[in-house]
Amino acid sequence: MRPGPTARDWLPDGWKVLPREFYRRHPTAVAPQLLNKLIVRDDGRAARIVEVEAYAGSEDPAAHSYRGQTARNATMFGEAGHLYVYFTYGMHWGSNAVCGEVGEGVGVLLRAAEPVSGMGAMQAARPAAKRDRDLASGPGKLSQALGITRDLDGADLVTADRGLVIVCDGTPPPPSPVVGPRIGISRAVDFPWRWHVPEHPHVSVRPRRR
């Protein structure tokens, strides 16, 4: 499906919206390919995705969708290429790209991003951030910096029906991303389903220097 006319109006030349087929795969295939893609809003805010985690429905005890569909996670069971937004820790919104086929309940959590444009709007949305690298260096920070709340749950990242898309600007994913266990979960902690751009200062958790 082609991106809607709104996206063509506000996306820079050369930025291509990811097609639905990109997302229609297992989240462990989609996740590392999302690294270095851009998440873009129609108000000029854009950030480069530098850290992601895969969540795989009924095969993944850490996934919100592991026990089946609920009112909260219904978007995850819908069409690939939509945004699933959830509330966590009583204070943060998490943003996920829905993957797979309808009914599978799988997706990729956008864990961290590097601001590319719209810095003023991101700083206004994240007044607690003291440095630019802290604006979107975590799933809650990313959502806050980009103004993502429950109102955007179900937004179509392919048609830009609510002014939000994920695009490729020609920057490829890293050839050898860092792979390791996911963060902030208590189940399936040994699954190596977190990927991030090597040595990137905007990731949510950076390795300690020895």
C-alpha cells in the first residue's frame, strides 16, 4: 500500500516510507533491520532508531501478548505496520512496530533513538533532558520526545494516517549490531532479542568502561 498524500507533502525528498511487507515478518528479523531507520512526525520531529527489542507473542513469556488478546494489547494482534502504544511503570509510554501476520501478536519495541530534526520540539517535550543524547535514550524518553501517547495507538506507519511514519533515508543498518538480552523484564531474560548500533551514545544502556 502506498503512503498517503500527507506523507508525500511533509517528508524530505529521498526518504522512503517502509512498506507493509517490511513488517510482515518475525520480529527478530524485523528488529535489526529497523536500526538506522528514521521515525518521523509531520511536525518536523525525526529521530534515528539506534536500539530495538523483539517481542514474539505466544512464544515469548515477556511479551504483552503472550497470554492472548486483551483490550490493552489489541493493536499487536492487528495488521503489521501499525504502532502499538502501551503505558508502563505508571508514567511512561512504550512505542512498538507491529509485525508478523494478523493474530500473531508480535512486534518490535523502539528502545532508543538519536534526534535528527525538530530538536526544539523534542527539548520542549523533554525538559528534564540535560543533554541531546538524553532526549530519546530509552523507550519512555523516545515516546515523550516524539509526542507519542495512547492517542497514537493503532497509527498506521505505512499510510501515515496520523502523521507518523518510519522511513529509510538511505542509511543501512549496521553490518554487525550489538546483540544481547532484553532490558527491564523478568521472564525469558536469556533471549538475545535486543539489538543496538555499536558504540552509539544514544542507546538506553551503554556498556560500562573497564
